Amino acid sequence: MVKLTSDLIAKQTPGHNKRRADETVEHYLSRLTHLPFQNRGIDSIDVIPPCRLLTVIYLYDNIINKIENINFAENLTYLYLQNNRIQKLENLDYCSKLQKLYIGGNQIQVLEGLDKCIYLTEIYAENQHLPEGEKLVFEPRTLQCLSNVLEILNVSGNNLDSLVELGCLEKLQELTANNNNLENLRELVQLLSMWPYLKRLDTSRNPMCSKSRYRERLIVVSTTLEMLDGKQITDNSRQFLMSWKASREAQQIREKSKSDLRNNGSDPLSNGVATSHPNTRFTFALTRSMTLHPATDYRRNVFKADVGLIRKSQYPIGVVDNAQQTTAVRKDKHSGFLTSNNFNSTEITNSNHNHTISFHDPTQQAFFK
């Protein structure tokens, strides 16, 4: 059982920054900026008030059970506590200048207690020794406080099945989340749009890596990615994938347009259903109860259209004569279309043909009179 105390520091501090023979312990501790006590079998930390200038503490590869008594280090920027037995993140409220925190290889189940560390840019919390079936949990308040500062996060090997809670980390530049249980590739694609500064991403050794076009989909979504799963993304490969994506989207739009035309552009004279052509303003409104006869009703509509054009003076005289001749011939072909002289109607006789045309419409009678 080894406890980190002032005497231990004064006697066993390694390196060039050793205590001078004529120097007091208090003065010596007051000028220390680095405390390298890694792999010393330390299990606890004592209160060391004189060490107020400490900026870096190396306590990794020990057997520390609890983070305590380091509130004196007001200027602490780097804290190395990986590979210990720590079960909870705590007592870091007074380390407001902390920038890098290394806590990997411990037994921490909740990433918490860092809401006062407003300058914390890097957190390494990989490979926690968790109980069977448990995963690392992120405290919402801590994440929210770190959303505008945290740039690097390592949460590999923590049985994570989702990263959606990390979406609030707007300044994230590097995320390492390999060797987890991530399956939802669509979720990750959506998260990439929420990390506009992300440059490095490692999600290898997750179930979603085996899905089709896993790497390609991530590259085309994030234009800022420079490294994916340890492999560099070149400009040529990104340009190729962007072109492939644009071509695929254009093809989908064309297929959708064709499908819409097939569904909405049916024959307006079929089945008596009202339809409209997609490229015109004309709408053919036909009631379901109407039954069109191919030899009578359709010809009647054509004939009326011809007469309407004649009444609007849109045809020259020669065309009018031809129209009259054509309509006279139609009478012979479809006797049911035009009435005979037995009805009270106006007759028009063409000089070149011995055919008589009868009209039911009184307005048409007046026009030809």
C-alpha cells in the first residue's frame, strides 16, 4: 500500500528536477510543474497543498481506487490516470483548467463530473472494465457543458450500441469508437452531419462495418473527414464517390419522374376517368356514367370542334370548304351521327358532292344561314 505524500514526492521524484540538498521540502514542492509517479503501486493520494504550480500529473499504471485530494492543483492541465481501479469520476471541480484527461482502463461506468472543466478538449475513456452486459453511459449535463470545447474523444471497447448522445459535441474533431456494438449505420450517417469539424473517425470492429458500402456512405456524407478507420481519404477517392452519388441521385429522380408519369399520365379517354396531362393545362373531365362509342360519340366531338374553329374564323375559306366536305363524308359513314331531312334542321349542300348535312344545334343553324 503506497500513498502519494509530500515526503514521497520530495524523496523519490525522478528526473532532472530533483530536490537540492539545501532546499526545504515546501519550497521544492512549490516549484514543481510535473509529477511523474506512474507505475509506483500507488493506491491513494494525500493532500499536497504546496504543489499549486502542477500542470501535469502522471499516475497511470497504479492501483488507485478513487480520485481525491487533487483540488489543490488549480493549474493542472494534463491528468494521466489510465489503468487504475477508479470506479467514478469525481473531485475534479477545482481543476477548471484541465485540458486533457486520460482515464482509460479503469472501472468507470458513467462519464460524469466534468461540467466545471470548461477547457477540457480531450478525453480518453477507452476499455473500461465493466460488469457483464453493462456499457459506458454519458451524463447529459457533462456532455452539454463540453459541447463547445471537446475536440477529441476515445470511447473504444465500452460495449456501446449507440452514439446518438454524442450528437451535441459540435466541436468534435476526432472520435474513436472501435470495438463496440454499433449496428445502426443510418444513425452514424445522421450524426456526421452534426459534427461539421470531424476529421478523424474510427468505428472499425463494429457490426455495421460489414454492411454494404459502409465506407463509401460515410465519406460522401462528411466532406471534412481526412481519416476513416485508420485509412487516409484522398481527394481523388472523395471526388469519385461524390460523382457516383450525384449520378445515383439523378438516376433515382429520373426513375421517379417516369413512375409519376405512368401513374398520372393515363389516357384521358379511357374508362371515363378524369385525368390531366402533366405538361398542359387541359383537363378532360369525363363522368363515369358516360360510355363513348368509337363510331358515333367520338366523331361527334371531333365534328363539333371543327365547327367551333370555323365559327371563330380561324380557318381560311378553302379550309372551311374542305371541312364541310369532310363532315359531309362523315355523315355517310356514320348515319347515327347526323340526322336526316326528316328532322326540323338546316341543310348545307356542297356543290362538289351530293351530300346533305343536318345539324341539331340551333346556333349552328343560325351560323350557316
